Amino acid sequence: MKNIYASIITIGDELLIGQVIDTNSAWIAQQLNKIGIAVRNRVAIGDDADEIKNTLNFERKNTEVVLITGGLGPTNDDITKELLCDYFSGKMIVDKGALENVKYLFEKVYNKPVSDINLKQAEVPDVCEVIQNKRGSAPGMIFHKEGTIFISMPGVPYEMMGIMEDVIPYLQQKFQLPVILHKTILTAGIGESALAEIIKDFEDNLPKEIRLAYLPNYGMVRLRLSTSGFNKIKTEQAISEQFLQLKNLVKDYMVVDDDETMQQVLGKMLLRNKKTISTAESCTGGSIASLITSVPGSSAYFEGSIVSYSYEIKETLLGVKKETLEKYGAVSEETVREMLSGLLAKMKTDYGIAVSGIMGPGGGMPDKPVGTVWVAVGSKEKQVAKKFKQRFARAKNIEVTAVMALNLMRTFLMSGE
């Protein structure tokens, strides 16, 4: 038994110039990892025939599976299908199932006539296995060459994900796959280098089959243990023993012993206690609310947000006193505390988060430089306010502040649980 490796190739000039962000390869890698296929390479290339062929040749020599997305559209700039036909020495034919699918989409779903260019979507190389596209017109295709499986899928993420529903069981049937396990701890309040010092001896003595990764992001660090094996019980036992040791070493900084986001952790706490929350945001412009509502089921505990960017809205909607703004300014402990009180009175939620700061690049003052942020969290009975100093560009300052505000809310709830 051996490990099976895959390469992911995303095709399109739009990826190389940054016009479109490649989310396909990350999602595909996650799905492969779940079934025990390790990703060796992820490559983005343009719509260049020679470059695509060279990449296919290289990846074929190094992996058992090559997954390709993009270039399957009907227009002249989509060259992948014809190139694959040539690469695998085939000829183009019309696939009956794909043809029926194209006609159904345009005549029944879109209520439009089927043009010749649309019908070209039903053409496939005669040397491939066809995977019908349940979400679009371009079918997926499976090829074989010198022991490697090639799978071509549309670049549209929604369509690609639909085709992967058939690809995953196909690969599971083709290979005897190991179990790949990851165990993750989310920490906050400590930097990567400081964590490394705490767990240095642990890391030095890890068994060779278990790997430790540091994943810092927005004032937090994830610690991930990874391993793989063909005996599921022994593999799980080995990583669990090491994970328990790691948890004990970093318990003072641990947010959760699972691969969860801060907003998921906070959401579970609110659900467990059957409490509600709302936000009053100035400098973050709704980013905190966006994080909270990114979690499915957040409507059970999130009531809404007031984006109080101006002095006027802070006064009229949140009841911040004019004298407070004039004396202390919008970025102050006094202001965020009044924002929080006004929010709780207006929204009638159990808890609230209020934020005001200077995100940059301008607006800084000698006593309040760019990156200065005040956050208040709490309930009608008890509030906590804290000052943060961010050091990044505007966009990242906003993102970091949003996560730190959620973490302040989390620690507040922990103190009362």
C-alpha cells in the first residue's frame, strides 16, 4: 500500500493577472484530503497550449491524479478541451448525454434557443469518460495516460463542485486510500515565536510520522498536527496522544481544540446559553456582523448591526452624547461605552459589541495614530472596554480588529460562564 498524490491545475489568463481569485484549488484540496489523497502541487497557468502541455507532462510523472479546472467554455479563448483531445490522441465527438443536457438547459431552464456555439459544449474527445454537468453545460472528462488519471472540470466553482460529487467516489473506488488526520488548536493572545518556545521540547520529540504546523493569522495562531496511515485505529490513537500533550502545554492560550473560526466559537457559546448579540460598528463598517453571519444558523443569536460611521449617526441612533464626542472624540473609551449602551437599548439583545477606530491610511493624530481602536463589549449589567493598536494597512487593520473584537466578546462570556 502506498500514498496517493494529486496535482491541481487551474487554467486561465484571468487567474494570472489577478482578475479572478483561484478558490477552486483550495476547495478541491480540502475534498481530496478528506478521502486520503495528498496534494503535491497546485499550479495556475494561462491559456497557452504549450504551457498547458508542459505542465501536464510534468505533473503526470509525479502524481497519480491530475485535476484540471478551466478552459471548457464554448468561446475561442477556451482551449482546454481541444488541447486535451490532442494530448490524449483522440477526436471530437458529440456525447449524447451532454447534448441532451445542453438542450434541456437552454430550452427548458433558460427559455432560449440553442445556438451552434452552445451545442459545441456537447462535444468531447472520444478517449474520455464523461461526467455529466448537473449545474451547467460543460461536462467533466476523465482521461488515462501511463497510470495517471486526469480529470478536467469547468472553472466555474459552482459547476466544478457539482462534478466533484461524482469524482470523489470514483477516486475512492480506484485507489486504496489511507486515512489522513489533522487535529487543530486555535490560540489567541500569544505570538508564533512565543508559542514555539513553549512547545519546543514537544516539537523536537514528535514521532517522525506526525508533523506540526504553525498557522498565524490576525492575532491568532493555529497549531495543527497532521499524520496519515492505513490502520485508522492506530493512526487516530497516535495523533490523539500527541494532541493531548499539546493541549496541556498551550491551555492558557487555547480558544478551541478544533479547526474552527473565532465566529464559530462565539456562536456556539451564544447558542449554548441561549443569548443574543448585536454590533455597533464605526471603523469596521459591518465587518464584525459579516463574520458573525457567515456562520450557518447565526440568525438564532444575531439580531443586527448599526454601522455608525458618522458623528450624527452615533448621536441619533446610538445616543452618544455630543459633549462626549466633542471632549473625547469618536475614538475613545467613553464613546464606545456609550455606543454599546445605546446599542443594547435599541436592539434589546443580551450582549453587544461596539467599535471605533482609525484604520488609515490618513486620519491619525499624535495622541491617536493610525491603527488606534477602542472596543467595548458586554451587557446592560457589565461592560468591558479595551484599546488596541493595529499596525497594518487599512484592509488588514479592519480584518484584525473584527476578529479581536469577537475574541474580546468571547473572553467576556467565558468570565461569566
